Amino acid sequence: MSGVVTLTPAPVLDRTYLVASMAPGKVNRAVEVHEYMSGKGLNVSRTLHVARRPTAAVMPIGRDDEHLLFRTPFPHILRIMPIQGRIRVNTAIVEDGGRTTNVNQSAIPMSTTDWERVVDLTVEQIQEMDADWLCASGTHPFNSDTGDYVDMTRLFERAREAGARVALDTSGVPLDRLVTSGLVNLIKPNADELANLVGRNLTTIGEALEAGRELNRGGVEVALVSLGADGALAITADSAVWGAAVAPQLVNTTGAGDATLAGFLGDSVDDDGGLALERALATAVSWGALAVSLPTTLITGLEDAPEPTVSTPDPERVLLEATHLTKK
């Protein structure tokens, strides 16, 4: 059982509309509407809390929106740092059959002073919990003083000094910069993100394995790769495991990656401090499959999580979903 402190650098108010079908450019009627505080790190912590794993969720929240926390499930796991500004809003439209359309607002910039306070609070939580992991998840905001992304370097250095491994789940420029920093123990790319990190398309499990090993050689201890319909891989320098689980139904894919990451982190550390790769991946794919069967990113129970299958990867297996490079 691993203790996990999560940081959501750019939390969000999630609005999810459930519709029978959506006609672009037309008036669409929602069958249900859900609204709650969210963000990738918070999703990870909430799932871990439901599973009775020790966790704390650090979130910078705009002072004008602190009232929104009263509508948040499990508010006692939150560790809030008030900052200037308002919270962003993300909208998901989920159709019968699971097709999801997302409209996500950009992260709200924060000052150097506010960011340093967020870093201090996060490190305090790691030390207080003696956490096994710091999980930094989601969009990275810009620093309003520098015009660049907030700098995670000192946070990750201090987390590792406190004895925690660092998991990073983000994309774009922040991922490109940090993946070779030597400060990140685990990243969780999907197939397209993995392909872009190594600069080539991937067509087989074997090619995905080699791409993950390339990240291992660059300093990443674990590449936890989500392959959609092709399952998932957990790859280290000297070991690799493939896993999958069949979802009870496909309702909403948003948040499945967060549930997968929560499952892995929560079951990842052995009593001697080593990584329990097979056990962690089994939990990860089971929770991820449960997540896609739910209408929102909020998991309230894990009793119906499907049974996972975990095995040695088949390098010859062709990926069902082709990867797409977005970088030249």
C-alpha cells in the first residue's frame, strides 16, 4: 500500500453533459448534467481514497472560487493553496455509446510567489505522510512573471530528497523538458505521446516496448504506457509487463488514464521499497477499465472493477490503433 501525494497544478471545474447524441451546430438537450471540482491529480487522489490508500491532493485554487470546494466529494483529502485568479472550466459532452467531446479551458497563469507557496505545501505533505510518490498530473500553467511554464525542477528535487519517487502525467512542452531531466521516476504516456517522445510511429507491442526502453535509458524508471484497446505496458530497464481488462460497458473515456495511474501508484511499492510491477499493472488496468464504464471521472466504489489479465508482452502483436506523430 503506497502513500501518494498528488499535485494538480491547474485544477478545473468539470461540467459533464450526458446526451443521447450530439448534432454539431444544433441545439442539443442534456439528459443529465454533473458538475464538480476536478483535475488529473485530484482524480488520482479520489480514486486512491476510495480504495483506502493514504493520499493527499494539493491544489492551487483561485480565491474567488474557494466556495466551489463545498461541492467536492471527499473534501478532507484536499490541501488547498489560495492563489490569485479564477478556476478554469472544462466541459465534456458524452453521447450514448461513449463518444466524448471535450472543450477544455487553458490553465490560469500564476505568479512566482504563488507557485513557490504551492511547492512548499506539496513538500510539506510528502514529509508529513512519508509518501512513496509525488504524482504531478495535468496541465502545467504559465508563470505570469516569466511567460514560461511554471518550473517543476525544484519541486521534484525536493520531493526526491524527501524520499518520494516522482510520477509525471502531462503532455506537450513540459513533458518534453522533464522526461530527460533525471528527476522523473514514472511517466504515463498514451501511444501517441510515446510515439512523439521517440520521434517515430509505433505499430507493434515490440516497438512500443523499445520506445519505453529508450525512455528508461534517458533516466525514467518506469514507462506506464496506455495503449487503448491494446491494453497497457509497464516498462523498466530490465522488466516489462503487459496487462488488460474488459470494461463492463463503454460510457465515458475521460478520466480512465487517471484511474489507471491511481491503480498503479497505489499498489506499486513492495515492503522493501522495490517496485511490484506486475501487481501494480494488474490494479491499474482493472481500475482503468472500470472508469470507462462510468458517466463521470468520479469513482465511488471499486467492487465492480473487472478482473485483469497480466502477462509477458508479445512483441509481435500488431497494435489495433495506429499512432500519429504531431512533431516533425
